[in-house]
Amino acid sequence: MTHLVVSFVVYTVIAFLSPQILPGIKVKGIEAAALVALVFGVLNLLIGWILSGALSLLTLPLTCLTLGLFSLVIPTLVNAVLLKITDAFLEPFEIKGCWPALGMGLLFGLGSLLVRALS
């Protein structure tokens, strides 16, 4: 239970601060940031593992060529896709383009590392 609360708080803070860091992202208030964290968490729970597995299989040759280093990119890509899906569901949240989605996906990935370190 504590892990979920810490994840929610960290993702809410990241979603709230992302527009100040990355151009192309709009979040209308802390309530919208909390909704982004909630919808992202549910999507990650429901389809995140499917996306991660499929992307790992599709990029297996590239991962082998880079001696496993490309596997560090996969969580960022999965987070970016989940954030774009979250954008489609929520009116007060907007990501304009792929680069802001990748940047926010990277921030969410770093947030995930922080959550694991705190839990």
C-alpha cells in the first residue's frame, strides 16, 4: 500500500513540474497532475507489461547488437506510449509531439527509480 501512495505522489509531482521543464506539455493544475498520475498508473498496471514485453521482443536484435544497452531505453518508450494514451483520455493534459512524450517518459522512468529506492 505504501508503494502505491509513494508512486502516486512522485508521479503527481513529476506531472505537475513537467510543463516547466519540457516545452510541448500542458497540465492544468495539481488536480490534473493527480489525474495524470492515476490514469498512467492504471494503464501501466493493465497494459504496461504487454507493451514492455512486445517492445522487448521487437527490439531484441537491436538489444543484442548494443550488448544489452538498448534495454535501458525500453522503459522510456513504454512510458511515452502510456503517456500519449493518457493524453487521449484526459482533457486538462496535453502532450504535443513525440519528443515531449519521450522526455516525460524519461522523467517518469527516473521517478520509478526513485520510488523503488524509497520503498
